[in-house]
Amino acid sequence: MENQRKKREIIIGFVLFMGLVNFFADMTHEGARSIYGSYLGLLGMNAAKIGFITGFGEFVGYALRFWSGRYTDRSKKYWLIALIGFSINMAAIPALVLVNKNGWLFASFFIVAERMGRALRLPANNTMLSFAGMEVGEGKAFAIEEFLDSVGAFIGPVYLYLIMLFKPIVSVNDYRLLFGALALPAIITLIVLGKAYKKFPQPEKFASKPQFKSLNQPNKALLVYALGISMFALGFIDFPIITMHIAQLGLVSTADLPLLYAYSMLIGAFSTLIFGYLYDWLGLKTLVIPALLSAGFSYFVFGNRSLGLIMLGITLWGIGMGAQESLMESVIGTIVPSENRAFGFGIFDMIFGISWFLGSWISGVLYDHSITLMIVFSIGTQLLAIPCYLFVAWKNKI
């Protein structure tokens, strides 16, 4: 009993360490993402180019996880892959200080490279966490890590906003100050990651529970779950469209728009924690609750001109994003065997990313033609995910 208690304490320590790593990592790259739009605009890129580069970066960031997950499973070099991925992920953002006023192509390269680094490290990162989750609860392990992750995503934009209070940003050179400031959390990320590696060199030894059947065998529940997360991603409108819409309404100043994203990340942080713990209690049926809560966010954001109702919509958006991201990882950690788990994370992330990219493009097209149709598309596709979740819960008895 005493040995089991000590093992549990060690595992919780590992989860907290990795949560701290992801806290500083998200502070870095989510801080940068909150200013990409205005920065690329100053570099001379129009809306179409900005949308393509950021959208392509997201696509790459999800699709490459298929291959990085497959390699991670085959090599079992979880820490090496995580270290390389985090290094690329963190180095790409401070490197933007090297871009001059005509260097939009150079800047685009670093933006996509940052997503590539994240794609490389996430399957390894999530697989190590899933080993810990097999002992302390998949929902709990991912909830703690995602909570710290989301808090970092909240603090990053606020960190840059505070800098901008003292130094107005009007030129490309001014943006160099912001990207340079993000070097601090990037360096801390790599320091904490190195300490985690030294302290917990073999996280795969955390797992001791019996495994499910191999991912290589046919599994209808996995296919239906993939369909469910696809429907969610198709209807979950990307945040840049939300900020663009609010800016066009003139309800919030351009300088304050990053704070809306920071607010959504904060809501997501607490949603992650709450629904992660609920998952260990209720199982996969937990997915239905945030899906129902967030499905109508588009109506409140795009269906009126009241800032109060728009903030309600952003709150629902944050709930959906925070809950779905952590729960998706928890579910994969539950129903995919450990020998295939990195590949499982990779393939589901790829499906999610492709659907997200297509959904963002469709939403943008619908926005230009009919906001009402966009709202109907968003709500309808998200609601279609619910029967998929219920089927998987019934099939797996979780």
C-alpha cells in the first residue's frame, strides 16, 4: 500500500511537471498567435494570404502528427522526440525577430515551422501522459496538464498586452520587441523539459493496467468516434473569424482583441479541469455535456450586436474548446492500447486538423454569403457529434 502511494505521488509529480512545460510552451506560441494577424498585415500580406498561411500552419500542425505518432510508437523514443519537437516549437517564435519589413515569406516559414515542431512533440507528450493516466485516471491526468496548458495560453496574450501598454506597436520593428519578449517563456520551457527528463526518464513504466485489443484490429467504435470529432471540428468556428466579426462591429478596439482570446483560453482552462475529472466519473458520456453547452455559441457571437451576448458566446466557445481538447486525449488514452497510442493520438489529431481546416474554410465562405447559414452549419454539425459519442460510450461501456 505504501509503495502504491509513493508511485502515485511520483506519477502526479510527472503530470505536474509536464503541465508546467506546456504552461510555458503555450504562453509562448499562443501569445504569438494572438498578434499574428496584425503583424502579417504590417508585412504587406492581405487577408487571403494571412488566412492561407495560418490555416496551412494549422493543417500541417495536425496532419504531421499522423507520421510523428507512427514513428514514436515504432521507436519508443518518447523523450528524444519530445525534446526535438519542443526545441523547434520554441525556437521558431523568437526567430521572428530576424524578419525585416519585407520578409513576409520568411515570417510565414517560421510560423509554419512552429506548428511543425508542435506536431512532432505532441504524440510523444500525450503518450507519456497517457501512461500516467492509466494509474491516476486518464481524465485527471489530461485535465491537470490541459489546465496548466490553457492558463499559459491565457497569460501569453496578456503578457504581450501589458508590454503594449508601455510601448505602442506601430511598425514591424516594434513587433520584434514582442517576439523577443516571448524568448523568455520559450527558454524556461526547455529548461523545465530538461529537468522533467532527468527526473522521470522512463514514464512508460508508470503503466501497469491491462490493455485493450490492438489498434490494428477493426474497431467500429474508433471509426464512429473519429466521425464524432470530425463533426465537432467542422462546426467549431475558428477564433480569428470571431475577432474579425467583432472588429467589424466596432464593439471592441483592435488593441483589446487579444484579451478576448485570452478570456476564451481562461474559460477553456477551467473547463478542462472540470470535465477531465467528470470523465473519470461518468466516462465517455461526459463528452455530451460540453457538446450541448457549446453548440449554440455561434448564435450568440454572430446572431446579434450585443457585446454581452457575444461574450456569452465566447464563454461557450471556451467551454467547448477546453473540454473537447482534453477529453479527446483522455478517450484515446482509454480505448487505444499503449503499443499503438502515439499513432492513435497522431491519426486522431490528423482527422481533427483536416476537419478543422475544412470547417474554418466553409465557415469563412458562408460568412461572406449568409451569416445565418453559417450559424445553422455550425450548430448542426456540432450536434451531429453527440450520437457518435453516445454510441462509443455504449460500445465500450465507458
